[in-house]
Amino acid sequence: MPEVVVSRIKKDYGKVTALNDVDLTIKDGEYLSIVGPSGCGKTTLIKSIAGVVQPDSGDVTIDGDRVTQLPIEDRGVGYVFQEIALFPHMNVYDNVSYGLMVKGAAPAEREGPVEEMLHMMNLEGYVTSYPRELSGGAKQKTAISRALTSGSTLLLLDEPLGALDLKVRTVLRYELRRLVKDLGLTAVHVTHDQEEALSVSDTIVVMKAGRIVESGPPMQLYMRPREIFTAKFLGEANFIPGTMVESKARRVKVKVNGSELRAINVETSPAVGEPCVLAIRPEFIELSKKTRKPNTWACEVAGASFVGDAIRYTLRAKDGSTLLVKAPVTGVEASLEEGQAVYATFPEGRLLVYRQPPEGLEKALSLE
Amino acid sequence: MPSLRLLNVTKRFGSIKALDDVTFEVRDREYLCVLGSTGSGKTTLLRSIAGILTPDEGEIFIDGKKANTVTPEERNAVYVPQSYALFPHMTVLDNVMFGPLAKETKRAAAEETAMRVLKLVRLDGRADALPSELSGGMQQRVALARGLASGSSLLLLDEPLGALDVRLRLELRGELRKLAKDSGFTVIHVTHDQEEAMTIGDRILVLRRGKLQQHGTPYHVYNRPERIFVANFVGNTNFLEATVKSRGKEGSTLRLREDLEVRVLDPSFEPEEAVIVAIREEKTRITPEPVGDEPNRLSGEVKEVHFLGSYIRYAVRLTNGDEVAARLPVGEAEAEIRHGDWVSISFDPADTHIYEYPTLGLPSELEAS
């Protein structure tokens, strides 16, 4: 059973550092996703595990064996990437059995595992179809089946659903997770789709500029990100700069343009008197026409857009700053019009405080 | 000022109808989003309006004038293709200024326009760079900027935010719309991203296999989907197969598999007719125990729990074997519903839509392309 350990790997492309001393352990049976903005190094990381890219330094071990110098075919991994690469002249069955054939398995020996895999992926109806006759989703399912039939228990998925249409992608991501769990595989999945990462993973790794920013279970990273960049990159968030005025255990008081807001700290609290940044997700801000609740700002509706299951409001606060709020489509919150006065309440447990990043807020949140 | 009208437009490639009898209108200064999956005909539509393709049948009117035989250059429309074609030897600024200068605008004015749109696409800092020094996403933004600065007031944008990083795409949506509105552009924006279409468009046009499926405001398309395909493609919907049991003034009673019954408001189907009931995942209520006497209460077992960020989604198998999904806002989902729990599912008859049972069966209607 594969546990993957990546230790201090470094990879430069000319002047650009793609991986900067990355350490990562992927536990046996874990479904781990890697996310981050373009150029963060996530693709180089999974390629280093696969053996497609040679790191400049550092080591990769799979199941205790040092594989850093081994080419991809000797690592026993199943590697699936965005560009679907099936053999066009072979039907689905032959594509899926290819790995076993190369290993020298006789046709009769191949039958069992191939049929089982085709059954698990609901591909039985396509056995004699050629790749050109398949939809994008069926093609990628064939590619995944092919990667797994040769007996790999470590599945490396490099944007496997990236080229597919949204609906197909959504259905397939749940199938993929089910497959990994049913077969007891270890999976590493690189994606640009954060909802995909949140919904399928046991652990998410957030990367930026060649380094791991934070990792943890999806719910933890979404609800209580330890790093301000995670709050920005996973989901959406409003950021409000302020100054710490009080800190007691996890509860803090922050001064923002004359008003005081109560929030909680996720890890280490900024010191009293120091600049800090508050963060809150748009769906956690409560809107009302009248309120006596604490932690409330009087605002004006600057814009509204209907997105189906929610309404996205842009609010303008008294100090001129803007807030993004995602409100349900029912109740008073659904009927606010541009220019209307509204109260925005920040529930204390949802308002998180972070230290003012030394490089400045804009740079810390930058995606490039 | 540009308005646009297509009348029975058909475009064939061999035996395939990329556009099949498409008729619609775009008003002056309207922002229309054309939504469809790969192969739906949306790019063909845009290229036909641009004049790069000639329809086999039907007519295209720009500003009330028949445009079928008018060359692309004379249509006063600017087409920004998905694959950005920038001049490689020119700087970003010169690429963007190309349109305004070609129209003999004074250099200072052209530069001001160019810098304004570059600022919008967050590339004012890279004005002196050559395209080869930029990432793919940045090059796409330059191409978009060039289109915006061209001086044409009919913009035809093919997946203008497609190559961008997700986060940047979200940020640029609002600004693109704002710029179009401030500048008085009429825009046709092709996308496969339903949320993008709903956020930016005044109206949405849904295409499938070259055929227009629905055309209306985002609110209308989302809340009154006229076809199963649209209900599935836009938003997240549960579909249940049913037979009409009876109908009366208050609506109809439907029979699901295994004799489960649900009530709906729509009385337009006859008893014994086979139908499909559609209900949005977010309008499907899920509670650990039955609460009060909700209408349409069913029960089932939670088969999967998916964390989606702002929502938690529960996939439930009902007692009759049908599968439905419900989603709760993450803030309200603390009631701890877990995998394997028995739960109560209910929904309001007013939140359902009823469709005639499709001739080719439900799965064929749900196929994206």
C-alpha cells in the first residue's frame, strides 16, 4: 500500500523556481488534492511524483522506496492528465487492457481485471467503441480505467476533468472519489476547480509561488483557514484592514475606521495596537433592514446580481469600502434594490482575524 | 447604435447542423450571454454574426440592415476569438492601440483609451511587454482589451474569460459588464460557464446541438426552465419519473415509483400521463427527522455527503430507490447529517416543474451535448 513522501524537493526552470523546498506526505488510502493559482508549482509537484519531471534536489519515496531517479514506467503509478491520450485505433477494451498486455499477461489473464474495471466505471456498453465515438467524459473514464488496470494503487490525476463540460465534470468527480475509496487507492489530484477539490478530497494542499501555504481537511481550510491566502483562494472572502484593540484567548476586538468589530483568531493573535486584517466569507454576512445586533455596519446596496441559487450583492459601507454578500433567494434578503439602505451583520464566529502580512495585503493575496 | 436580429439562421458543416433554425433579437446596449456546452454551436453563431461564416439559410440584421453579404470589416462588429491572435512584434500597448489608431484617432487619445482598458484587465503594468513575455491568460486579457478599445460598439466575445485563472475570472466578470454598460456596448458573450452567464448577462440564450433551447433573463431561465435540458444545464436539479394520478383545482397528484405520491401545482397534464418532476437541489429540504407536516414528505438514506464550500450537498436514496440531492448552506448545516443516516426529504409543490416524459427517455435529455 502506497504512502508517498516528498522531501525538500526543489525545481527551477531557468530563473523561475517552480518548487521551493517542498515537503509533503500523502498517507496510504488518502485522497489528496493540490490547488493553487497558475504557476504555483502544483503541476510540477505531481509530475515529480509521477516521474515525468526530475527535481533538481530532494527526494520522492513511494511505499518506502526511493524512486527519485526512476522513470515513470518503473514507479508503478497510474497517471492521468487533462489531454486525453487513448490509442485511436484501439477500442475501449483494448485500450484498457493495454497495460496488462505490455506486462506480458495472456489475453485470458487480462479479461478478469479489465472487465471488472469496465464494470466499475460503467463502461460495459462501450467495450467495442473507438475513442472517436466516445464523449469527452467516456474517453477520460477509459483513460482512468487504463491507468488502473495494470494494478497501480497510486493514482496521480493531473487536471483529469479539466477539459470536460461542467455537468460531466461534476458527475465524474464523485465517481472518481467513489472508485478511489472502493479500490482502496491513494490518489493525488491537481485541479484548478476549487469546488472539485473541496468535494472529493480528504486533504487539500494550497500552494503559492512554489511553496505549500497550508494543508488540511476541506472543511477546516474553508471555515478556519490558518493563512489569509487560503481564505482568498478557496471560496471567496471579504478582507477588512483594521487595528487590534483587545485580545482575550481566541476572541478579539478590532478597530475599523472608528467602529469596533468582534472577531475570533484562528491561530496566533496579532498583538494589541498592531495592524491586522479581518476576513469573512460572503455567505456568512447577514442582511437586514432593521437590526440591533452587534458587529453590524450600515451599508447601501451598490449592485445586485442573480446567480440562481443565490443573489450576490455588492454593498457600500459608510467608509466607502465595498462588501460582497451572497444571500439566499428567499426572504427579505432577496428583494433589496440598488441604492437601498441595509444592515450587514458579521457573526462573531465567522469573522476571522489575521496579522497584517509583512509584504502588504495586496501582495499576500495576489494570484500571480 | 447596434441592435441585432437573427431570422431562421441555419449553418451546416457537412451533414451536421451547427446552427439549426435559430431566431432571436438583441437590443441595442444589451449584454447577451450565449450558453452551451462543447459542440452546441455557440462559436459558429458568433462567427456568423461577425461575418466570418456565411449562414446556409436565414438572415442576419445588424441595426435593421441585412448583413448577410456585408464583409466582416464593414459590420462595425469586433470579434474576439478564443485563441488570441496578437501581433508578436508589438508591445501590449501597441496591440491594444492598433484599432483606435487604424480609425485615425489621435495618438494621445488612442493611448488613453488603451491604458484605460488595460487597467480594466489588470495589465496596465505590462503595457511595454511583448506578447511572448506574457502567460496565456495575460495574452487573452490583451486580446480582450484590444477588442474593447477597437471603437466598435458591437462586441462578439468568445469565452473571453476562458483561459484565465478561476479567481481572476470571477473578479473580471463584474468589471467586464460594467465597462460594457458604461461604454454603451452591445455585447454577445459566449460561455459554457452558467454562473458567468447568469452574473454578466442581461439575457441568456441557451443552445444545444445548434438549436435554441431558451432565451430570457437569468431569473426567468433559472426559475422557469422550459425544457428538461435547461433545468439540468442551468443549476442543479433533481428529476423524478412519475405518472399523473389525478388533477384538480389545487394542482395535481403524481405517483412516483413504488406508489409514493407527491403534489405539484401544475395542472396541465392528464391522468395516467407519464411525466418528469423537476425540483432544484437547494429547494429540496432535508431534515434529520420529519418536522411539522411539510408537504411532499419522503424518506431516504444519505448515501453521500459532499462539501462544496458554501454548501453541503447530500445525495439521498429514497425508499423507492430514486435518488435525490439536497443542499444546505454550510452555516445552517451544523445539524449533523451523516452518511448512512435516515432523513426526511420534502419540497413545496410550488417549487416543482413538470415536463412531458421525453420520447427518448430522461438520460438523453440530460446529456450536455
